[in-house]
Amino acid sequence: MGSQTGKKSLVLNAFVEMCSGHQSPGLWRHPDDQSSRFNEIEHWTELAKLLEEAKFHGIFIADVLGGYDVYSGSLDPAVVSGAQWPVHEPLAVISAMAAVTKSIGFGVTVSTTYEQPYHLARRLSTLDHLSKGRIGWNIVTSYLDSAAKNMGLAQQPQHDDRYAQAEEYIKVMYKLFESSWRDDAVQLDRSSGIYTHPDRVRKINHNGKFFTVPGPHICSPSPQRTPLLLQAGTSKAGKIFAAQHAEAIFVSAHAPQVCAKSIAEIRELAKTQFGRDPSNIKVLALVCPVLGRTEEEAQAKLADYKQYASLEGALALFGGWTGIDLSQYGDEEELREVESNAVKSTVQGYARFSPGTAKWTKHTIAEHVSIGGNGPVLVGTPEQVADGLETWVQEADIDGFNFAYALFPQSFKDIIELLLPELKKRGLFWDDYAVPEGTYRENFYRKGGQTGPLDEHVASTFRWKAGVSAEEAVIPEI
């Protein structure tokens, strides 16, 4: 396949979570895996330094606020196998990683369902200051009832209600980040004694269905003001949200054909409904590469990993992601023939892209999920894996990848040592950051000075620019 596509320089992130194993439950048992050290600060600072030296765009930190308790109606399978359990709070480690790096970005998942926007805006602005503008926010609405129950709800709000709340939430965030302080509000004028000019800070007076936030924002304008906006979700409501707000979209599917239509629809919506250039929305796909210098070496690695994978942990994750409890089916039951349409359609989706599998039982599903989660495992030489990535670029219009690991940190070391040289050879990856020591957004768009959202982005309409009076800088009510 070579470098015929050679034209998109890929956005590459490491995909991690404050837990062991993450997308590969049970692999913490492997003698070469260190993912169970996630509770040590050096675990994260070493990773940040390793990935920055390799010029990764960012570290994308997933998060959940509850346990995976759908499978067998119990949390036990997740607890025993360490399947995203325990999970620690991700924002806490960003400052440490930022302190030992200069250019790599940090995309962090925070839900709009369980936290007041005023509080989150403060936490994100603080990190944007401390990292010199290297923060991204992965906006999710959450999907686990176990989280909702611990937040005082009987169950999570309905899907479209969560998105309606998210829509208002992000508008509040724009008002706080962009409209509450003028760019030049902070004076630090020692002679006059003016720290911040009072005429350049204002309340936002937001009164909505879900939130009442008078303001003003308690933080001064940070380097990006609005963090780089990431989003994961391809439901109808999710697509509309992404088309308006997302600068990057994260997709997970076992084959490019599964998500190609959704990606095309989001880009079209962005153009026709929100006046955005569709190419400015970067789509990142989940991939777990297993690399060897030869195909045999790569296959041997995969076989080795499979010995340690937890099938119970995989079924726990699958249950949380889909809401489907496969414990009610027999070990040998063909899942494409059961009564439940949800089970049938989900399993048929897996089967379509793995035609060599004759029978689909819960064990088959568990094996598919146990390494790499809900994304493809690309196994082979650097050339073969690069071919696989190019297929995703061509068939689904992908702009980059979130690389999941099988072993931590060895999977990332293999990517750096084996895959990145091949991608560079094909013109698919840069040699250095476009804006060394720049913000996440500047390096994301490869454009110096682009610290805030693009002019075409809705967030830019909220910006209170230097030299503009409060009367002229009207806070949009959209």
C-alpha cells in the first residue's frame, strides 16, 4: 500500500486511564506489565517524558465514575480481574506530567452529568495555566448507572436528556472561559496598585433549565481560555453535539466500515448547520497495535498476551459498554440466534468483521474484547500495521489514532521503536512538534498563535477581546 495516502500527517495520542490494564483486562498479571503502578506519580511522569521525546501529540486519559456491574449483576468480576477497577481521578496527575514536559498535550475525560460547570471551569482553567495551555477536555455524558447511583440519582438521566444538559453545560463553560474576563483584564500594575481591572471582569448571569451560574469566572484567562475540545459519542444527539463543538472526535469500532458513515455525517452537519470546515474536525480511532520485527514475532507476542487476559474482566467491560449481561447465556450458546435483538445486532456487528469465526459465544466476545477493548488489534510488522492504519484513513476518513496498550509501557515503546519510523517514512507522522512548547491547540492544528478555538468555532463568538468594551462584547445567548 505504501504511501499513496501520504497526505494526512496523523494525530497520535496514547490512550490510558488511571487504572491497571485499561482496555486489556488481566494483562497486569504479565511479568512485563507495569500498569498496576498507576497509583505512583513516577508512572505518569515517565510516560509523559517517553511520549514527548517521541513527539506524540497527546496523552488521552479516559475516565469512569462507577464500576462495571452489569455482567452477572455484580461488581465482583471487575473487582477480581482489575477491569477498570480501581480507577483514580485523572486531573490530579496532569500537573506532574506537565512539569516534566514542554510540548505534549493532555486530554482528560470529565463528564457533564455529575459536576457543576462553575467548579469544572475552575479546575480546567487552573490546569491550563499550570501546563502553559496544554489541556484538552474530553466531553462525555457518562453511561454507567453505577456512577449515577453514587451521585444521588436512581439511575442515569435518559440519553437525550444528558445531551440537552451537556449542550447547556458547554455554553456555560464558554461564558466562563471566554466572556467573563477581557483578554487584558489582569494588569499587575505595581505603580497604580491595580492587579485586575474591575471593568474587565463581569458576571455571566446564566439562568438556564439545568444551571444557574451568575459568575464571574474565578480564574483569569488561561493560555487557551477554552481547552482543546474532544468528544466521544456517535448517537444522533452525540453527532449534533460533535458537529458544533468538537475539535477532535474519538471513535471506537472493530473496523473502519462501522464508523465511516457516522464520521461523514458529522462532517456534513458541521459544514451545513454550523458553518465549519469539516477538515478542522479531527477524528481519532482506537487501535491497539501488537508489533514485531517479523510477523511471527508479533503473533507470538499476541499469543503470550492472551494467556494473561481476563475473560471475566472482558465480559464486565462489555456489559458496561453495551448494557448487555452475557452471563444469562450458556457457554456454548450461539449469540446470533438468541431472542434479544440488542444481543443479536451487537454480536452480528462483531461477526461481520471477523468472518473466520464460525461460532459466536460469550467466550468469543470476551476474547475479542480482552485485548484492545472495543477497537481493532493490529498485529504484525511495522509495515503491516502501518498498512492497517492507512486503511482506516482511506476507508473512514480518520485523522489519527488513540493507541491503547496491551502491556504498559512496553506497547508504547514498541510503537515508538518500530511503528513511528515506518509512519515517518510514509510521510504520515511529523519529525517534531509544529510549535515546540506551544499549546495543545497550536500543535493540534499545526498553527502558531492558534491558542484559542478557530474563528469558525462557536466558542470564538464568546471571546471578550482586549480593547473591547463590555457593552460591545455582548455575551451570546445561544
